[in-house]
Amino acid sequence: MDPWASFHLGPWSGLRRERLKDERFFLERHFPAEDRDLLFLGATELLSIEEDGTSPFEVWRGFLGDVAGWSYGILAFDLKNGLNDVSSRHSAPEGVPGLFWAVPRLVLERKGQDAFVHLPNGGPAALLEEARSLLGETLPPGRQSSLEWTLCTSREAYLARARELLAHIQRGDIYEVNYCIERRAKAIGWDPFLGWERLRSLAQAPHGAFLRIADHFVLCASPESFLRFDGDQVSAEPMKGTRPRHQEHELDARLACELRTDEKERSENVMTVDVMRNDLSRVARPGSVRVDELFAVRTHPGVHQLVSKVSATMGAGFGPVDVVRAAWPMASMTGAPKLRAMQLIDKAEDGRRGLFSGSIGWFAPDGTGDLNVVIRTLLHDAVTGTCSLSTGSALTALCDPEKEWEECQLKARSVIDALEA
């Protein structure tokens, strides 16, 4: 018997997010291309592991093995330390754990114009009424002060370290590396719910998420999928290559075409695809790994992105945790070869990435699941009143560090402009 039951609540009339303000744990996932939303509410069971915890993926596997229904959570970038010959010279960020996974008390789903609720069998009838109370007209975003951002890495420092990484590329140590920088803002009294309303409506991110873990909020406008599961089928959509949008239609189309044909962008993308193919081959049925799409341009409100798609069939005896473990951390946020790139990333960057370039995801009782890539993401600590926003780009032998710096700024502006619109 399915341990969860589903009920049709009628037409979707909006989500009253003001009712979430007292909720300590929730995740909202937004899939505009599928005309679908998911809201995971509460945490009846939860797993929380620090970034440097022992065998986090094995503990996670055990947790999921005891869960027969819906679950959701996060994976931080530096879970890599337990999987590879790498460590971090920086201390782990406080607050958000390295791995957090929870069983919700209910799941609210929008499919087109219809609303559904998924409840554990035998759960109290009050949960059905709680789900209905969440439906209603969304309050229009109010006004709040703009954030004043301070870069944690100066332009001069970025360019110097980018050149050092390029020297490693010239020596043949690596072929590609993803180098990231952070900016922070003091935001006492800043309302993450208002921020999410704006970011969600303006960014229209295909893999966006709004997450709360106690006093920490994550506003994610990610355009990138990490891994998607459907039974024994798994797919990944590594993304490398960016161009800004332009208001003039002809010039905008020219920028998209330029992205698709640019030698440097294509080389970034294909190296990331090759790393992902190698990762999946470790847990896939022999001969099942394939590239379904190569160098596709996906257009978003602020940027054009170059995306490819890799898929595979999981091998006998392997499950989703094995796939995540084999591909962790994702190829698009590390480099090639992955191990050496990760070692150089830690030397170059000014702090641990934390949840940035990690993943937010969920699993459902029907064998489906989805994990995104945490980029274009604002992290907010409601206790200290701080916000963090990290961006990066891929360095290859063909890149110009000045242009890579500008790409980091472009990606940051795509989030900041949406928040302040």
C-alpha cells in the first residue's frame, strides 16, 4: 500500500506564503517549464550532518531507506571532502548543515490550474484543512530597502588568481576549472518572503527553490538541473556558457547564436559533459550512457545559457544515492580533471562554498526525484541579518580573465536586479 495518499483540492488559487512565516522547515520548488510547483512543509523526521561528517552519503542512504514517502533537503558542496583526496583550508560556514534531509508532514502540489495535497496515510484530518488554508491569493510584494553589497574578493585579486589557474592549465595540470567569488550584504530586517516573490516572478528560473532551515533562508533562481530520476532512468543537464540578454530582438538573437558557436564556450561545455559521462558510467548499465542534447541554448529573463543533456540507466544494485555520490560534486561547478580542479579551487577561493554549488532536491514515492545546482542564489541568515551571493565562471585556455570577471558580475546582477525590481 502506498504510504502516502493524494487528494485533489480543486482549482489552484495561489499560495498564501504569509502562512509559512512561522514554519521552521519548508521547501518550495518552482518548475515553470512544467507548469508545476511543489511545497514541502515541516519536518516529521530529519537528518542533519556537518560538512565534514563521517560517511555522509552512507548515513543519507540509511535515512532514505527508512523513508517510504516524500522527502526533501540539501547537499553542501564540501561533502566532497569525504569522497576524494581533498580537504578545505577554510572553516565550514555556520548555520546551514552540510547535509539536511527531512520527511515533510504534507506536500502541496500545483499541476497547471489544479491543486493537490499529498499526506501520509493515517495522518490527522487537520492536515487536509491546513493544506486548504495555504491556498489563496498571494499578497503583492511590498517595499523593502535595497541591499548594499561588498565583494569578498577584489577585482585585482580575482585577476591574479585567475592567471595562476591559467598557468596550471598551460602546464596541463587541468583543462578547465570553475572559479567563484562571494559578495555579502548586511540586511537587518530584510524580508526573505518579499525577496522570493520578486525573484520567483522575475527570474522565472527553471530550477528555482525557496528553502528555510530554522533561521536560514535560501532564495535560489537556479537555471541548472543536476540530476533527475524516474525509476531506473537518470538524466543530467550540465550548463556551461553564458551571454547577456538584450532588449533589441535582433541583437538578442545574435548573442544567442554567438553563444552557440563560440569555440571557448563550446569547449567549456563539452569538457563538463565528458566529466558527467564519466561520473555516470561508474553506476550505469554498460552502454546506457548517452548524450541526448549538445550545445542547446536556453534563454532566461537575464541571460542565455549553453546546456547539454546526458542520460543513463542505473546499473543493477545501484540507486539514486549511488548516482549522486558518483557525480558529486557536479562537473559544471568543479572542472576537468575533477580532483585536481577541486584542489586548486580550495587554494584560490577565499572561503568555503557551503550550500552554493551544492544541491537542493526531493524524492517522491513513485520513484521520481530532482536535484538542482545551487547557483544564482541568495543565502540569508535571519539572526545575524547577513546575505551572501556567490557567482563564478569556468576558466579554460581560451578564456580572458577580464571577461570572466564580467561574467561573474553579470550573473550576480541577474539576481540583484530581480530582487530590487
